Amino acid sequence: MTAATTTSAMPIADGRIGLIAGNGRFPIIFADNARKLGLFVSAVAHEGETEPELEQHVDRIHWIRIGQLNKLINAFKGDGVRNVVMLGGIKKTHVYSTVRPDFRALALAARIALWKDDDILREIAAELERDGIVICESTFGLEGILVEEGPLTSRQPSKKEWADIRYGWDIALETGRLDIGQCVVVKDRVIVAVEAVEGTDGAIKRGGELAKEGAVVVKRSKPQQDMRFDLPAVGPRTIEVMASVKASVLAVEAGRTVVLDRDELVSQAERIGIAVVGIAADSVKPEA
């Protein structure tokens, strides 16, 4: 395998990239693109979370249970991988059910004062670095996958919907700062749902059912967001869930939100009449 240089600023001199895969399509999209760039892709997938289809999109795959940190590290070391990305979510509810940490994961957990997502992920990154494995930014090698500023659909938010976007924008920033979640659902300048352990789709479903119809979904990154992991992501599934509760607008942070299967997402939104817009972090101002 020849060495390849991606669209990221960091080249992969040895032609190998590791993939810590969670749920959803993001790991598959990344793997396809990495292989097109000539990279050997070694994936560590999580039982009960990662799509089995990923096996068809990587050069090598290792299945582990959530919490088997030592097995994850040894898999990459065995494949000669020194650079990895961490893509796709892991449901927080596993903490209360299926997670079975090994001794290395237990030792890591003992070093974490508060069980916040950012603290956990940064400690995992530090643990990998102790073994010479570096986590790259999650958009590594993926040109054009971040949402740009402006409308993605022909329909744009109405004046009333913009009022809900403005109201939800600062609230989403604060819920992110508190490491609660990245998404809020708004109706008539009332927060009807805040994302917690159920994830974005669950929050949209719950909020949309409470709002009845016309809910506005706002999703943005945390102010302390580490670009290596847990970037906000939306895709066709997001639009499907919004359609199921007759939500009307999806507003996401430009430059810091991943859009998966963009063409399909836009096509679905256009057909249903949902407005999708990317917003720069500092461009939303309160109403006068």
C-alpha cells in the first residue's frame, strides 16, 4: 500500500489509518473515502453499536465489547496503526447495561473526576497516546463534509421560525457547555426538549410530539468542542425523524457540524418541506 496524503493538514506517512467505530453511517462514509485515498483502514467496531456493514468497507476489522480498551489498543498496535479517528456515537445508556470495562478501562475511569463526555474522550485519547497512537480530527480526509453557512434547501425559515432559532441558539450553547447535549427543540420560543442520554433523534421525537407540529430543531457544537471527536452530525435519518413529528426547521452550526449523505438529506428535506440552514456561531443575534 502506497502512502497517501489526505485533504487534512496531517499526512499519513505509513499509509494506514485506524477507525474507532461507533454507530451510524459516519464510520462507513469515512472508510470509503480513506480507501479511495489509498489508505489501509483498520477498524475497531463495537458489538451492539457499529453497523455490521462496516466489515465490507474496511481492510481489517476487530470486534470488541464496549469497555475493552486494552483489546482496542492491541488491535491497532497489531495492525501497525499509529493514527486513528473516532467516529460515530456510543449510546450513553450502555453505562447502565452492557458496558463491561477491562482493567485498563477501570484504571482510566478511576482517573476521571466527573463523567462528562469530553473528559472521558480526552482521557481515552491520552491513553492511546501513551501507546504511540494519535487521534486525528474526525473530519480527517473528508473535504466538504462540514455544513457551510447559509441555506441547504430552497425553503428558508420564516420570520417566526427564525425567532425560535435565535431563542434556541443560546440555549443549545449552554446545554453544550454543561455537557448535557448538543440539540434543543423549540416551539413558539419555548424549549420543548433538550437532548440528554437519548441522543438527537430521541430528543427530536420527544420534542416534536410535545410541540404537535412546526417544531424547530437547533443543533450546535459545545463551546469546549474537541474537533477530534463527538462533532454534531446530521443525516437523512435526522430528516426522517423530524418528518415523523412534523418538525419544520433544522438549524445547525456551520463549519462544525458534519452532514452525512448530503444529497439524500437535502432531497428528503425538499420533498417534505423542511428548511435546513447552516449558521455561523456568531451570526445569530437576539431580536431587537
